[in-house]
Amino acid sequence: MFCPNCGKEISDIASVCVNCGSKVSSHTQVVDDKPSCGWWWLGFLVPIAGLLIWLICKDETPNRAKKAGWGALVGTIVSVALVILYFVSIFVLIAIGISLS
């Protein structure tokens, strides 16, 4: 289970978080937070969705949110790199075309 105060993973039988020292209720609901590649791919293919998932779910399901956030970050970097590569290749083709004529 995860600490409701700091979000760090703690033992299911713990009464106090070893990271922040806050009391943990025995009634804390255990949330299935197994990350899958699907969250990463969603963030990669639709970076704004990955960012929103990270912002909304980072407290309740930090592992899933982290996967979606990383996917969004990588997707954004790849998109920017492809746009830069596209414009550089257009300028190179224009320069070659001008120098040949």
C-alpha cells in the first residue's frame, strides 16, 4: 500500500510511514498500482493525455502516473526532434536546389 501523505510504498501492516512518519489508517484502501506499457504508450502517442493522467493520478496511483508522465515526456521530445529534422531537411533541399540552378 502507499502512504496517503507522501505516496511512498509501505508495508500493508505498517501503522506509521517510515518515510514521512505519518500515521497510516488500517482502513486504507489498497489500490492496484501495477504499471503497464499501455500507460507509457498512451502518454507517448498522446502527450497531453499522459500529462493529464500524471497530474490527476500522481497521488492515488503513482506508478501508473509515472509511466504515463514518462511516456508524455518522451513523446514530446520525439515530436520536437522530428519537427526540427523536418525543417532542417527542407532547408537543405532548398539550398541544394538553389545551388544546382
